Amino acid sequence: MRKLTKKAFITYGYVTDGHNKLIGVLVFRDLMLAEADKKLSEVMYTNLFWLNPQMALTDAMKSTLNRHFPVYPVCDEDGHLMGLVRGQAIFEARAMELSAQPGTMVGVNEEERLSTPMPRSLWMRHPWLQFNLLTAFIAAAVVGVFQKTLDEIVILAAFLPVLAGQSGNTGCQALAVCLRGLTLGDLKPGDEKILFAKEGVLGLLNGALVGVVAGVGMYVFARMQGNEHASCWAWSCGSP
């Protein structure tokens, strides 16, 4: 091993039996400082930890968070050594996934880079814009339900950007939390209905609280405009 350190950086040595089953981990420092007459079994660590090759990257990262080893052994279900993976490689790959998360929120594919050809970028981005257009039409249809009120009290049209901004931000909050849960592996199979119900209730509560504040703002704005009739409508429209 002294000769090998001249060609490669060695941190650990992995001790296996005749069937390549991992039975111990040897720290190179302990090997060099141990007494020469000691056996390898007296120096190696037998409290073993390894990763399974079938593990998802998220699970591998979560299982190594509190260990901080430079290198992790990869073994099958029976403990046979199959390979090694550096902790740096795990977190680098995970960092790539996390960097793609903000782009996913606006329809940017995680594979797209600055060097991606324009036709492929168009192909990856355009479906999201079409879907976003559909949701915009749905929002416009909701506003259309109150078209008669808007025709009678034109001042309410000034608050349409506020409505669009608040509803969009509420959706982005829910999307960000869901994406974070998917990225960190917090979302388990079967939790979709519970999550959907939770976000729905949160949306109603946030809408109610924001509606009260918006109603007060619309009332004050209408009073500043000297429109007493509009101020009453502003309160009734702004409140839930």
C-alpha cells in the first residue's frame, strides 16, 4: 500500500473474505500508525456501512448526510463489494438536480443548457407556454363571471393585476413546496390526496386573509377617488 500511495490517493482499504463479501474497512492512517505485529482484523473497523447500487440518488444522499466519509462502499444485498463511490460525486449529482428545480417551476427542462440548440430549446419550452396560456384563459373566464360588476364600477379594473399577481404567487408557493418534497424524497406514494387537500385548504385560507386586506385597500382607494358607491362594491368584491 505504501507503493500504491505514490500513484493514487488512498483513504480507505476494504477487507473482504474469499467470496468478496465486505467484512471490514481499513483507514490508511490507522494502518500506518498501528504496531507492526498487529493483525489486520485488530485495526479495521467492523461496524460497516455501505450503499446499495439500486438506491435512488436522493436516498443515498440522505443516508450519508451525517457520516461525511470521503468514499462509500457499494455492496449488494448480501454484502458483496461491487464498487466505490465518492461522497463528492453524490453531492455533485444532487446539486445538478437541485439547480434544475427553479427552472422546472417555469417549464425549463433540466437537460437544457446554454449550449442547447435553438430548435430543441423551443421544443422543450413551448409546451409549458401553451399550458400557461390555457390557465390564463381559465383565469380570464373567472374574471368574466364578474364582467357586469366591472362594467358598472370601472375602478375595480385597476385591481385586476393585483388579483393575477396574488393568485400566481399562491400557485408558485404550492409548486415550490411540492417540487422540494419531490427533490428531497419527502413525498411518499399515497400522500398525493393529503397534499392536494392541504394545499387546497391553504389556498382558501390565504385567499380569505388576502381578500380582507385587499377589500380594505380597495375601500381606501375608492374613497380617495371620491366614489362612495364604488367603495361599498370594493369592500364586497375584495372580501371573500
